[in-house]
Amino acid sequence: MADGDDFYQILGVPRDASQEDIQRAYRKLARTYHPDVNHDPGAEDRFKEASEAYNVLSDPQTRRRYDAFGRDFRQVPEDVDPETWRRARAGARAGAGAGAGRSGPGGFSFSEGDIDLDDLLGGIFGDRFGGARRGWGPVGPIPGADQEAEIELTVEEAYRGGRRSVTLSSDGTRRSFDVTIPAGVTDGQRIRLAGQGGRGSDGARNGDLYLIVRIAPHPRYRLDGRDLSVELRLAPWEAALGTSVALDTPGGEVKVKVPGGTSSGRRIRLAGRGLPNPKGKAGDLYAEARIMVPSRLSRAEKRLFEQLAAESDFDPRKQR
């Protein structure tokens, strides 16, 4: 493989390709260029290139190092910062001058033993993949790919946490899991199910399954991170005089003290009443005042409102 060739380009996938996309692309190339099925000149080299690319990109840790350091990743110590490495490489190239030679990193020694082709390709080559193959050595194990799926929760489920049964369908197969939902889980958070992802071959570990939390819209609550907002409906006299109102929240009923002179839109903060946080400060709950008036007034109510209108010089249109 040429020094400038990119593993993603070799497999024909974008740099943000999923593990499943990478595996699918490799299978397609292997079916096309494997020397047992393609005797054209150059097919074996294409197959080796695809296998090298797959070896690197199919392992999440190795892929991260390749993304950070490119083809030099095998020579870079584990604790080196990627930006520091790039600056050092740029400085070395500049110092070498236009006519200086450039030596690339150590070569990659191809070995089919890094890939379980029989598992990847569904056994399409039969016994020809048994034992040693064309002198490349025995087939070795390959870890399963990590997988992702979404799980939708209500605000109440996110607040309380608990056990939840989840059924997922993939490639015509349905799998069910009992999942522990942490109390205070937030939208976008990932829940890891170790060993429940893609199957490993030849005794290699299975991949992990990551459930991405999506919190469904709620008719009463609005969610912003761990903070909750809920509408607090008040009668005009409650808003004007002040009161204490019972309010239902995901954590149970609480008492909200409404100051006198509260107008619609005022937010009353209840510290720590939002989503819990097992590792830190809980979110807050905001009760947003909304003043309601009767749709129909009794004679007594109408008379009192008329009396108030006559006595008061309050003009809401002049208020800021």
C-alpha cells in the first residue's frame, strides 16, 4: 500500500462510518478480491490493502489512534498528544528542506490471522479457508463490533430510573433486554450494555451495545438538561395577594410559595427539584406563573371585579 493511501478511502467509507458500515464494506471487497475467487493480477494486493484497513478501523481503540496520528500511529507512544505530534512532524518536514529524503514509518506486516474471514464472509469459501491458507497462517479471533440503539423514556422514567424491558430488532432478529435506567439520566446520555453488541468470533469478546437515551416530549414538563419547567396556574387574587400552592412534580407534590404581585411569566425556582444527578448537583425546577380568569363570572364575581376596576388605578400597559 502506498504511504499516502487512506484506510477509509481503501474501504470506500466516510470517516464517520459506523462499525457495521466498515464491516459491510470489507466483506464486499473481500468477496471481490480474495485470491481464491479472483485470479486477476493485483487482486491479492487489493485484498491485503482492504484487510489491513479493516484490521485498523474495526477496533475502536486502534481506529481512534489512526484518526489522531494517521499512518504513524504504530510508532507513536501512548501518552503523546495528537496536536503535539502533528506540530513536531510539521517542524521535521520543514527542517529537512525541499531536497531532503523522507523515510516513512515502519511497514505493516500483513497477516490474515488478524481477521476471521470465514465468519465475516459467511463461509463462502468452504474448506479452502480451513487451516493454513496460501501460507498466510491460521485464522485468528476478531472482536465483535460495538452497536448503538435509541431508547425513549418519559420525563418520569428519567427522573426515577429503574428497570425497563427493551426489545430491539436487527437483521430480522429480535432481542430483549432488562435494562437498568439510572435515576436522573439525561437526553443523549448513553447506557452501556457490556457484551450485548456484535458477536466476536473464535472466542473473541463480543462488542458492547450502547442505548442512547431520548426523552419524549411531555404535556406538562419542559426539560433543559437537568432543569425542569412546569406551568403554575394562579387565580388573579392569588397572584396579587400571594399564596402557597401545591404543585405536582416528577418527584412528588411540593409546595410553591407565590409572592404577592406575581405576574404571568414569572419563574419561581425550586432548587434541586429537577432531575437528580448521582455524580453532582441536581437540576432545578421552575414554576412559571400563568394567571387564569374565570370564563364565566357569577353576579357576585362580576360585581367584585367591577368594584376593583373602579377602585384601582393600575394600568398593566404602562408596566415594564
